Amino acid sequence: MNEKIKQILDAPTAISGEDEGRSVDFTYIDECIAEYKKVLGEYGFAERENSTPSSRTKPQRKITWQVRFKGLDLFKWIDDIKPPEGGDNSQIELRVINAIYTKKFLKNQGIAEGTAEYKKRINRHTVFLAPYRIDSEDRLGSTAYDLGGLKP
């Protein structure tokens, strides 16, 4: 089974550049997570029920239906995750974190404002994977994984 997974994840594809996915420093994703929560709040989504609904009056954003990435790089990133101090790999959980690309995040990733890549990503929904100590809010290591390729 491992050979099949490797073949699928390492298959030739048209994915390249920013669409491949990449490791990013935790310090850069927090603003993207906050932006996602803010935008969902504008649509009436909240962590608690029975809050006052809001109406959406801001400009629409381009939707993201899927993200794509090169799997082999992701598996290398997962393999590099260190278990928590005094624990082992069974103490690691991966979380899928919804976020929205912000100007600050894109700048920190070296994506220049005004470029095609910048215009493609700014204010778009994305997904990060992040390692945590199981059943806690303790992040492990210093990086998350930006899955990268936004579709459409």
C-alpha cells in the first residue's frame, strides 16, 4: 500500500510554483485565520448559536471550491514533525485550518502586490494543516503547511 500512495503523490502533474503547497511559519497564518473568522461572522456564522445575525453588504469574494497540492512534499513535511517533549508520534494530531490569504501573509511569502499570483490569492479562502499536541491547543514545531493550489 505504501508504494501505491507514493506513486499517487509523486505522479507527474501540471501543478507547479505556489500551487504545490509549502511549509509556512506559524506566525504568518494567525492573521489569515482571524480574517476567515471575521468574514464568516459577516455571513452570520459564529462559534456560538443564538447570536445576532448580520447581513452581508461588502463586495463578494471569489470562491474556493477545492485546494490541490503535491502530496510528496506534504508527506515530507509530516515526516519532519517532531513529537511533543516526553511523548511520541501518537501524541500528534493534524488539524485542517480554514483561513483567508491576507496582504501581510502574501508579502511575507514573497508574493509581490500587483502580480498575477497576488491577484489570484488575495482575500481567497485557503487551507492550512497544522500539527498539535493531541487534545490541546499546543502547536508542535514552528510551521504549518499551506496546501496551496486554489480551484477555481
